[in-house]
Amino acid sequence: MDSSQLKQIQSFVNKLGVMRLKDLIKAVRNCKTAADERAVIAKESAFIRTQFKEENNDTRHINVSKLLYIFMLGYPAHFGQIECLKLVASNKFSDKRLGYLGIMLLLDENQEVLTLVTNSLKNDLNHSNMFNVGLALCTLGNISSVEMARDLSSEVEKLLGNSNTYIRKKAALCALRIIRKVPDLMENYVVKANKLLNEEKNHAILLTGTTLLTEMCLLDKNVLNDTRKNVPRLVRILRNLITNNFSAEHDVNGVADPFLQVQILRLLRLLGHNNVEASDLMNDVLAQVATNTDNSKNVGNSILYETVLTIMNIESEKSLQVMAINILGRFLSNRDNNIKYVALTTLCQVASILTDSSSLQRHSSTIIDCIKDSDISIRKRAIDLAFILMNRQNIRVLARELLTSLETTTNEEKAKISRRLCECANRYKPNKRWEIDTVCRILKIAGSFVEQDVINNFIRLVSNTSSELQQYATNKLYNILNKKEDIIEAQEGLQLATVWCIGEYCDLLLQSPLDDSLAIVDEDETNATITSDIPSEHDVLDLLEHLLEGSHVTNKIRQYILITLVKLTNKLESDCRSRINGLIAKYKTNINLEIQQRAVEFNALDNLNDETRSIVLDRMPALEITKESRKQNLTSEVLLLSDEQLDNPKNSNDLLGMIFSESTNTSSNANQKPLEKSSSSSSNDIMDLLGDLQLGVSTTPVLTTNNNTSSATIMNNNTISTNPGNNLDSLLSIGNVMQPNNSSNMSSLLNSMQPSTNNISTPVTPMVSSSNLMTPLSATTNIPMNTTPITPKSSVPTQKQENVLYYKNGLKITFDASNENPIIVVLKTKYQADPSYVIDKINLLVAVPKSMKLQINPPSASVCTSDSPINQIIKIANPSKSPIKIRVKLSYSTNGNQVNEMFDYSSFSESLWA
């Protein structure tokens, strides 16, 4: 018996006790539970480890194949990496193939073991067997690191010019990986990559060549300009494809090589972008593709989709753009929801490119049908597109459909749609009456979900209209709420807007219509909301009392109603005043201190004479706001956030508080500086209109400021010091501003009527309000009065600095730090991604010391790229003015890889708290 036969017998004996891959798969499939599977895998993994230690060459390939199966099941298999390297060094093709497969699965470019593969790859790249060369190119194209790409680039460059088409195809894909890792090596491949387009009869070479050139054009503008000379050749190849001159082996459902067509269209899209000459060369062939491609199957639809994108991104003719829009219109009529979604998304993208949207407007009826689709994804995209298409001509039709969809959409989408619809109604309104009707319907349908800004803008709209429309809006809102339907009363925004309008325009509500043409049926509703019946004074009070006692009433609604009731004492007959005072008096013992204090103050107003009360409670002027006045108010106002406001930023975005800071611009003294309360008070406001009235307690100095001027008044228990320029705002904070010549009269009136502490008694201890009497009693902190005199301070200048918080894995986080006021520090955070990086699933958690409070607003977007950074606002309340330190926990996904980081940061400027 010779030695070769002995080796065969020995190899057979060695394999007798080894479980084959087929047997392992069968054993795993026979497991009843996950625990049984884990037991089988653990047993076999232990056996494989033992075999590896014994250096058994006869069973190595069997064990590695089983290990790869175990790895694909999700179990650890890192201990087999070296065995894969040993298989690669084998002369057998089967062993080499299995070894390279194991390397691609078990290794990645970040592992040090990969450096051991470089020599084997170099040897195989120079091998005479083309299949060995193909294995090496495939492996290098999948796991190449930067160092490996530099070491083996010359071999790949040489193979790119090989006469064997199989090797050239693989070398082109490998070169794609190399230039992505090391863009500096791109110039070595440009010439040979262009030569690949000469192989018009070999589709594999054409496909890999166009893919390589596309990547090069994306990375280097010079290569893009050089490649434009190939446009006629690419056009010829594409034309031959659509005329079916190529072999039937590339036919897919009647379409000749759709993969090559798509890749050529993508390359043409890059070459024709912002280049008229190249675009003119490809216009005809794009028209042929759009006309001759069958759209009955997904293969044809994919080509048509790429054709549309190419047409819209090059300098194409207008007729070609119309054809592309019509293709997307046909996609919208497709039964497949995936195709509908693609069409809607693409239309949203190209709508901004079109100079003339008339071709897009032709498909508005189809888009409206998509708004009614049962698929929520289709509805969302259709709604986005409807807002893009909206203009003065179609605003009525699209708004009616959007209002209908608003009734059935999810709660989280109602706020977004409501805001956008209100903005479009303001921009494209045919008239103010239509805008009022639209916003009223929005408040009726989604009043509980609209943001405070929507209500603010509606009130500003009403205050700036004519008396006829003010009467119309008040009457409309009153009749909607007067139906006393539970579903309507549940809309908080509707209640707030109605109560505010009643408080300001109740005198118009009680009159006959000033304009009979307005008292007609709302064109967008089936039933009339304007009735011929004029409500009585008691009807109005009945509605307000019903809302106060309703099941949907909130503290905010109570606050609005209380202010409205005290305003009505100046508009209704004297017999209603006692009823109003009774309603207000019920809240003098309310559990909410803000409501309680205001009820006490409003009852005290009844002691004023009629002339003074009529001035204080007069109707507010039209609300006007400019960017300059908003900026001035924000910088001059000292804002101290309470804990509740930090937790819920919406509390600070309060209607009447906003109006108080924006309504009046009449008298301003630039030489006087705003004042700040003493550190013992954490009040959100520095003024209490009635702080001078003695309500059963000893008086304390109260600081009074006019929010729209920089003047200030210190009010003591016996004297009132006023500046001639000071104006007394309306009780609603929205300011019926007195003329300067009445200022001194008002001061004397208030001076002469301070009720004695023995004459007025209250069940509560008056507090220094955390918000002005003019504000709608937002949730803030109340501080007991103290006798500490208040000294004026100059306004705190805004200090800004920019810092890098984090820069790693292609993600850079910077922030601008500034003082919103002496206590609040604002960090305007910006996330930026490096080129070729896509960052998503960003989750930023921040911790501060116990002496500070933190508010993190949601980010502006969910995906960060180099062109689309993300912004996020972080506010830190630092009342103790101690050095700021934060601990950050950051998680995100970069190009599909999850990253988790935790670090501390304390490099803040001392000027932020000094």
C-alpha cells in the first residue's frame, strides 16, 4: 500500500467523527426551543474549537463552513478568523473560496487581523487562474481598508486593463471601493474607466464602467467635466438598448437590460446638470425612453422613474419636463401604493425646480384623490404636495379638501396641518372673510391640537379687520360654541379665541349686523353659523358660565374667561355687573393661586369710578408686530422661567403675554433702562398693575414697567412716581394705551383711591404675580411680597460664543452659547455631517447639576447630511450662577453603524454666569 493511499485512509478516518454541515443544519432545525438550539450550537462550537487546536487540515474546511453557518444564526464565531486565513493560503480552489468567504463575513476593515490578508490577496491578484483573481478582487472590493487600498491599488489598476472581460468587470467594482476609501488614487483609474465604455457588446463591462464613472463624477468635478465627452457614446448605447438590438439574454419582462439603462440614466443626470450643451445631446433619447418604455410592469416603471429624475435635473426642454410630470401623473393613478408614494415624493422634489407649475396643476384632481387614500403614508405625502401646489387660484378647493382630511388624520398630524393651512390661508386668501371662516373651521375641528401661535395670529387678524368683520367673527364663534356640543367644547383653542373675541367685541355681538351681506351661509360649511337672532347680555353670560362649569374647562380657559368677565363690566348694563362680580368672586378662594389673586384684583376694580374703569377696561387697539419691536422686547425683558415652564415650553408662549409685549409701540424712552427684580423674587414679570392697591395687607414697593417702553415706576404705599412718557395699558395686556397727557391724571386718580386695609379683607395672602395682570395668567411661580427695595439695573448684554461639543465619526456638534437673561443660558446646537456621511437616529441626553434646570427642545429634523444640518435648542436655568457643567449621552447611526458616546463638558465661558 503506497503513501497516497495511506493519506486517503487517514483523511477518511479523521472525518468519521466530524458532523457535516448538512447534519448541523438538520440538528438546528429539529430544535423545539431556543434553549435547545443554543445547546446544540454551544456543543458544536466547543467541538470546532478543539478541532482548530489540533490543527487538523483534513477537517478545517468542514469546520469553517459550519462556523459560518453558526455566525449567520447570530452566534459568536470570531475564533475562526485565523482558520479562514489558513484556508486562503491553501492551493485548493474550494478551500480558497471558503476562506475568502469567511474573511468577508468575519472580518471588517477596522480589525488588525486584516493586515495578514494583504500578502495572500497580492499573490492571488497576480495568479494565472482567473477565478482565483476574481476571488481576490471580490474580497478586496468588500473589506478593503485605506492601507490595503493603497498597497494593492497598482495591481487593481493593472487588472483593469486585462484582456479577460471577467477580470475587468471585477477590477472595476474593486476600483470603486478603492476610490471611495482613497479619493487621491482616482486619477490612476480615469483613463481606463473611460475605455470600459468601448465594450458596447459586453453588458457587464458597460454596467461596471458606468457605475465607476458615476462615482468618480460625484467625487471630483474635474472628472465630471472630462467625462462629458462620453455623452454621445452613452446616448448611442441607450438608444440601442431601447431599440432591442442587444441579445435576448439580457431581456427582463420585455425590457432590454433595465439595470444598464438605469445606470446610464444616472450618469447622464450628472453629466447634464447645469450644462446646456450636454443636455441638448440627450434630450431626444430621453424622449424616446419616456415614450417607448412599457409601464405595465415594475421593470418599465423603474426606468421611467430614473428618466423623470434625469429630465428634471438637466437643462431639458419645457416639453420634456411636461412629459416627465405626465409620467408621474400616471404613476399616481397606479393601483400599487408603492408607485403612488414614489410619484408623490418625486413631485414634491421637482415642484421647486419647475418655473411653471401649470403642468403640475393639471393633476390636482388626482392629488386630491390621494389625500383621501386609506394609506396614511400616501395621505401624508399628498398633503405635503397639496401645500406646495397651493396658490390664489386653487386655495378654496385645496383648503376644503385639507379641512376634510383634518377630521380623520392622527392627532399628532393635526397640529402640523393646522399651522400650515393657516399660513397658506393668510398668504393666498381671496378675502379676509374667507380667512376668518377657514381658521374658525380649523379651530372647530382641531382646536385642542393647534399651537398657541395659530390662536395669536387669528386674534391679530380679527383685531386688524373692519368692525363689520370683527362682528362677523365674534358672532360666528359665539354661535359655534353656543350649540353646546361636547365635541366642540372639547376644542380648547376654539374656546380661547371665542372668549377673547367676546371680551373685546361683545358690544358688536349685541348689535344688529353692520353688513347684511356677511350674514349668509359659510360657503365651506353645509349649515349656517350666522343666525338672525341677536343674543342678549344674559345669553352671553350664560355661555361664559356654562364654559366655566363645563367638563373641558382648564385653568387657561378660566383665566381667559375671568379677564373677559371683567372687560364685560365696561360693556354690559349695570344689572349684569352684579352677576359678573358674583362669578368672579367664586374664584377668590380657588386652589390655583394665580386665578385666586386675579379674582381678588378684579373684584377690587369695582371700587374704581366709572371713568377710571372705562379707561382701564377699554377695547385694545389693533395688534401690530414688527421684527424690530419683537427683537427689542425680547432683549429688554427679563425672563425667569419657572420649573413648570422649563418642563413645558408652551406655557411661556402665551397669547396675552405675547400681545402685552408686542401691542403698543407709542411712547418709548431710549435713555431709561429696564429694571430687574431683586434676587429674592423668581417672578416671571416685573409689573403688577394693581400692586399699589392695599388688599388687606401691608403694602410693599412694587416695580412697574411699561413693556413697550423702557420707562419704569417705583410704586410705594403712599406715593406713585410716574414719568410723563408712561402709558397705562389695558387690563387685558393688549393695551388700550393712554395718551401721555392723561398720564398724570391717571396717577392722581390711583393716588387718591387706595382702599384702607381695614375696609377690604381677603381670604388669601396676595402674592407678587409671576405674570403681569395683562397676561392670561400663565402657569408661573408666585412669590410672597417682601419689603426689599428694588433697584434698577441695566439690561444684560447678550453674550455669544461658538464651541465644538463633539466631532467624531463624521458628526460635528457645535453650539452658540448666549444669555437669554441673567439666569437662562441658551445653547443653540447645530449637528453637521461630513461629506459622504449620513447621520440618523440621533438621541442627545444632557444632565446638569441639581442646582440647575434643563429644557431640551426637539431637533429640527431626524436625518443629518452635509447639506442638511440639524438645529436644536437647549436652555439651562442657573439661578445659583454656579459654573456650568454638563454630562452628555449621545447615540446615533452613521452610515448604518450605531455609535454610543458619553462624555463631560465644562468649557463654558465664565461670562455666562458671572
